[in-house]
Amino acid sequence: MLHYALNLELVTLPEAAAPWLAPLSLAVALNEVVLIEGVNPHSAEPLLEVAAALKPPVAGQVRHWGENAETLPRADLYHLRSRIAYISPRQVLLHRLSLGENIALAPCYHQGCSESEALEPHADLLELLKLHAHLDQFPTQVSAAVYARAVWARELLKGPELILAAISGDSATAAAMLVAVLRDYLATNGIAAIVLGEALESFYPLGHRLLRLESGQLLKMPLLEHRARPLTAYLPLV
């Protein structure tokens, strides 16, 4: 029997115009990566906010690790959200803090450590995201690409067990960088993830399932890259 990190049961999304026209059912197993293609970052927001327990659905149930977020006490809800990385173009950094301070914010707050102590164990991640040269800069001083990579770093430093990410129309180089980051994090931590974007070919090697949003429906598409995978690769899903 599969165990789920996220389970949406006949959910109607808030503020959901096209393309989310129908009640949505989506289950994401532990250690599974689901790719949802054909969704621009703006259209991805209603699903991301509900899946991250930031907004309740209009109808239906959303369960994280078997629990309904709407029934949780506030303290438990905050703990639930701390287990989720929510990455989208609308995510913001605190402009009065440097990039390094923004990235280290969660471990500094929860563990009472310094910025350098929080960042040191994640030097490889910062190297993959090419952020070392920008840690002393402020969000208003860096390019949009560096800003976006800092959001990824901040969310991954939380040590999430579920990654919810909307991919914008980045260059092939930027996509390859994010694929490398996700591959490394998934291999080390074995967590679940949903990645949404208009075109996700670069992410196919990471995915276990590919869905395409068409006319309000999520249609299952083949992932040809996985035909050569041994069956043992799927044992973590069982």
C-alpha cells in the first residue's frame, strides 16, 4: 500500500479560473516526483498555495502525510508548513536582510545558530546554485536569476520533506542547474516533490510521473526516459 506525502481529494481550488476548471484529485507518494506540464507560474499559484497549506480549498480535502491541515491546531499547522518547500516566482526575500541572512533564516531562528553556522553544512548546495559570491548582497542588488536561486536555497535549507515548485521559462543553463540541485537533494533526503511548468523536458530524468494539464484535466503522459530503469528503482514507492 502506498503512503502519501500529499493527497488532494476532489479539490476545488480558490481563485481558480482556467486552466483549473474541474475538481482536482492528485496523490503524491513518499519518495515520488510528479511533473505537471503545461502550467505557467501564475496559473500554478492556486495549486501551490493549497498544497502548501497556505490556503484552504473551496471544496474537497487536502491531506499531508495522512493529516488534514484544516483540522490541525495552529502550532501543528506551523510545524506542517515547516516540512514543505514552497518555491514560486511570487516568493519574496526580506529586503533588509542580505541574501545569506535570508537563506539562513529558518535554521538561525529554530536552532539559535549564526548565519555562518547555518550555511556551512550547505556549502555544496550554495556552490551548485552559484550563490557564494552574492551572500553579502541585498535582494535589491542582485539579478532576478540570482534572487530566484536564493529562494530555492532558503527553502531547501529548511530540510523539507515535500517540495512544491513552479518553474518559470528559464534558460537551459538555469534549468540544468535546478535539475542538479534537485537530483542531489532527492538522492540525499528521499522526499516527495511536485514540479510545475510550461515545459519540463529538462526535469524528465527526475520524474516518476508526468501529467499534462489540458482542459482542466491532468492527463497521464509517458516518461520514455524510464523505460530502461530496473524495477528495483520503484521499490521506495511501495
